[in-house]
Amino acid sequence: MTARRRSESLQEVPQVVDAVTSDTLDKLNIRRFDDVQAVVPGLTLSSNATGYQSGASLRGVTFDVVSAADPTVAMYMNDAPVESNFLFQSMFDVGQIEVLRGPQGTTRGVAAPSGAITLTTRKPDLSEFGGYGSVTVTDQHGRNVQGAVNVPIIRDVLAARVAGLLDQDDFDGVGSIHNGLGPRQVTNAFRTSVSFEPNDAINANVAWQHLDKKLDSYNQVTGSGSARNPAISPGDRVGVQDQPNNLRQHLDIVTAQLDSRIFGQHLSYVGSYTKFKLSTRAAQDLGDVVRGVEFFQRNNTDSERTSHEIRLASDPAPGRFLDYTVGAFYLWIDTNGHVTTPGTFLPGAFGRPGTFDPAQFNPRYGVPAVIDIPGTIQETSFFGTLTAHLGENTELSGGLRHIISINSNSSALSTADGTIAVAVPVPCAFARLASSPYPGFCDAPIPGGVIQNLRRRETKRPTIYNVSLSHRFNDDFLVYANHGTSWRRGPTQIGIFNAENDPALGSVIFLAPETSRAYEVGFKSTLLDGRARLNVALFRQTFKNLIFRTQPVPYLSTNGSSVSVATTNITANADAVVEGIDIDTAFQVTRNWSISAALSYADGRVDNDTIPCRDANFDGTPDAGAPSVADFRAAGAALAFCKSSGSVSQNPLWNASVQTEYVHPVRDGVDGFVRGLFSYYPKNNRQTPAFAIDPYSFLNLYAGLRSQDGAWELSLYAKNAFNTDEVLDQGVDPLRTGAVGAFFGPQTGASGYTTSRATAEREIGVSVRYAFGSR
């Protein structure tokens, strides 16, 4: 384990840490980063249908990347902080993944209230030539080929390792009834690592990773449909888009680690540089209201990021009373986003009946709206920890980090002067109609100018800390108590427009920073002469101004030159509290049979605070009504607020997983094995107010042969073996024409569909792995 930035066993760390080793990743054929959640209860790893918004939720707080807030769970590669997208794309040649729960930031990188995930890539072996290769083929058109070669250049001094990945699959398997082009994800990546160790006191590791990804996908819908579109159930796993979303992503990341030891001191440096280029085209007419043409929002984002951390620490030594660590950290992030809405009109595919002739496309079409979102984050922090060894078995430690955060961002939404021609099956959103030489088109005048211009530059200087006390009664039983604090920057929420200039909406555009305090007590025990373990932790965390995403609520919105009621999830501040328990256990039943289980329970709720809500009669009590423009104006408000003790998590209160493996020799040097991974999720009514997720479970089964020295393995597996088909999310409001509704007047034309998301389909595959030398 490196949870405390030093090597120690899992049972020695006085906090909850889940370690997913390379051996576990191989055994369970975990090829996607989000599959790690199956072996870490309480952890949710998610990405949206367009493939570029990803994040992690842990310990009772759901993180929504759309909120524009800093993550609640920080992510690291080789100890350097990275954006979540980098980890979601880095599942090859991995050494270990560690999931730390609770406030983080005094011992590494950046502050995070709920936890941290660190992925460590395999380092070159200085002494032995070797490598491995693996191939997985699935019935979902999946092909995953990865491998690595390790080359000692100067034996025991200098070595290099080159790893690569070729991966393609059907993404989430959701297609469209209006397009024969299915979903497809293709990822190509390579990583080059170099290790240098001229003597026992100095070692350095540098890694460079490059990745290219292409994705075509559709948003899943469900509903009764309309006169021209059929009813669709969640089990159909389809959408109705005329054209797919697509993504093109290029990323490079360099990480460097330098360690030197002299006179009982440890001087280390961790640095990184990342460059990220993203181009996406996200469909806006998800309900197919405008038939035969697709409206797209285009997003082109370039981002650069660099980090540097230097620390000086004493090397732990027997009999020493006090150990220390001091250091400094610097982070710089520069992002330049450019969004056009709608940025593209494309015809439907494959001669769909009723589609318009591409030759009729109006060449006078221009871009109606442009959003520029530049931003810079600069963070400098200074930290230190002291650890007192109060006798041989008791340890008291405390850490402090002072942060200087400079956050500068802006967003400018503007339109160009001119007349926009658009094919719509309903009257134009604006009153003026003009004769058009293009049948099926009408002209809508769009006034030029800035609709919204938000600028924010602020400097904050928070200080966070943690205190930990642990006592080991014997080699097999450790008890501990932790207290820590955390902090997150307040984000700027764009896309909330209001003609009435209501101050309530202003309060949810520039949000306040979040602070939290957490308390944890627990024990770690080893039983039955090392054959079993039982670890239990209880925790409570209180938040001031928690930054979270509400359920969909209506508000009074400006759409072009008119006012309408829009519905969206709003990012808000609220006081909140989270309480829960984590349990981890394992048992070596026989020499050949092992079993482990884990359970996580976390109840995160608003602490009787006032938050944006759906309240049609504005009496301060949430309801299921749909207020009109007249209702908002009669109430003198643009947004309703209610007292709440509702959940701040969309995940179930608890979930559990069980792993087991049975191994039996079948001949000299060869073992047969059977493995299983079972995950259970109870009923969950916290996803949306009007929708409850029924209890469901997954069972993954694996069977095969492997050499006893670990050189090769052949396995057949079935993920979601019983093909569990459960709806995990379903929209509240019917889909309408997002592009037309937002920029051509009030939303019109209900589709008869809402968004939907279901569990992954059963996947059956074959995997072959061969390793040689140092591997």
C-alpha cells in the first residue's frame, strides 16, 4: 500500500483502503476503469452517453461532472493528480489501483472530501527481460489486445518498458431505430516507461502515455412514442436519433517520480504534464421531434495541465519517536472550451421515410449561438505532517495543508445577427415568416449580441487538516480514530438564463466554496492464523455549503426573445450530513478455495436546509406539478425553494460484493479454476423523485486453465451471467427539441419519450494471456 505515501501492508493503514491489484484485474478480466466499482462497494464510476463526462462518487455524495465543481473523489496516476478522463482511458499494464475513503489532501495532491483513487502503472524491471500479451474476444464485438515488453538496458541500473492497447467494442450497446450505424468505441494507446537507479539511494521513473479514442453512440430513450414513432421499452436498449453522437479524443500525459535517500531523510519529487484535445458532437433532438434532421451541439476543448510536488520526509526507523514530512505542491490547469449550439444540421441516414433531401439544405444557415468557456486554475499549497510513535504499538499523527487557490473563469454566450433557416414540422418559433425557396424550411430572425457573459476571478486561502490515532493491541488487531477536514472551490454554473433578473437564480450561478468535517473509527483484524480478516469502519461527515446537483426542477427561462419554463438539474449549495459503515472480510477456506466480501452503507442527506425544488404552487413543499410562466410570475419568483432533508446521493443506501475462487490441479504444472464475482444492489428511490430502481444483482463467472507459475492462462467468462435487465435511470420530463427550444423560442413538440439507462447486457468472452521473463 502507498496510501500514506510509504510502503506498508493493507492491515497497517489506519483508514479504509481498497486495493485492486493487477492480479485481480487479470483474474476478473477488468478492461474498463468503471468495472472497478464491481469490486469496491460504495464506489460509483460513471460516464455519460457521449463518453467524455466521467466521474466518481463515494461515501454518500453523488458527484455530477456537469456541476462544473471540483471532483468529490480526487484521481491520480503515478501519484500525480489527473482528470478523471485520464484514468478512464488507462486500463492497460496497470500495477495497482487504490481507493481511499474519506477526506484527502493533507498527504497528497489536492483536497477532496470523499476520497481518492490512485492508479499506478507497472514500472520497468531493472534486472530481467520479459513481458506479456493478452487477447480478449467477446460476443459484443469486443476485441481487446494489450501487452508489454520490459528491457533492461543497463542491468540493475536502467530499464525501459513499452506497453500498448488496441481496444474496440459496442460501447453500451444502445443503437437507434433510425440509423443502421451501431454504437462503436475504438481506443488505441501506448505507454513508454523508463526507470533509472544508479545506486541504492536514488531512483527515478518517467512514463509517457499517448491515447486516441473514437466513439459513436446514442442516447437511450423509453416511452409511448408518437404518431410516427413506436413505443419503446427500456429493455429495447435503443434511441431514436437520426445521427449518432460522436467523440474524438487525443491525450498525452507524462509523469515523473524521483526519490533519493540520504542520512535517514527521503527527498522526493512527483510531477506531471498533460495535454488533452477533445472534439464532440452531441445530438440535441433526442426524442426525434424534428424528423429527418439532427441538431448537434459541438464542443471543442483544449486543456493543458501541469503539477509539481516536492517533499522531504524522515525515513521511518525502529525506535524513532517522531517522524515528519514537509512539502510544497503546485497545480496549473488551463482550459479553453468552445461550444456551438446547434453547431451542425445533418440529414437522417439510410433513406429514412420522410427525411428531407440534402440538396434542399439552406446554405444561409449560420451558427445561432456560441459559448466560449476559457478558464484557469492555479493552486499552490504547503503541507506538513508529524507522526509520534507513543511506544511500540501506538501512533499519533497530524497533518496540515494551506492552500492558495486562484480560480479565473468566464463564459460568454452570444448569437450572430441574421436569419437562420431550419427545417421544422411545426410553425416557426418566431412570428415572422418569409417565403423560402427551400420546401419545408422557414426563416427565423435571430438577434445578435451577448445573451450571457459571466466572469469570475477569486482567490481563496483555506487550510485543511487531519488527526489520526491508532493502537495495535497485537500483530493481528489494530484500532484507530481519524478526524479530518476538506475544501472545494465554488463553481460557476452556466446555462441558467432568466429574463426577470430574479436574484434567486443569481444565487445558483456563483456558488460558495464547500467545507466539511469527517470522523471515522474502526478496527482491522487478522484471524485464524492469518487465514481470515475482518475490517470495520464507522464514519460521519458534515458539510457546509455542499456542492451537489439537484433533481430536475423547473425555472423561468429566457429562450431567445421569449420567456418559458425550462427544467434542469441545478447545482446548489446546502448543508448536509453523511453517516455510514464500511465492512471488508476475507477467508481462506482451504488451500485451494478463497472467498472475500465487502459491504458499504452511506446515507447522505441535506441537513434541513433550503434548496431549489419542484413546487408548482410555491408553498415551500415539493410536489410533482408543472408550474407555468403565469404561476412563476404570480409567485414573483423564477425558481422555487423548499426545506429539505432529501438525499444528496443518487446511489443506493448500500451495496455489497462477494468474490470467490477455487483452484484444483489438473496435471503437473497446470491448475483448473472457477471464479465468481457477485454484486448486489438494493431498491433505490433516490435516482429521481418519480422513479425507483428495483433490487438487482450481477453474477460474473470465470472458468479456465492456468500454469502454476503464472506464465499463461486461458479463461472463458460470462459477465452478468443471468442477463439482469434493470432500468437504472429514467427521465421525468418528456424530451423536446433542445436546439429549437433553446434558441428558436419556447420548447414545442413533445416526443413521447424520456431518457433512460439500463444495466449492461450479458457479455460472454474468451481471454488468453501469456507472460515471460519479468512480465
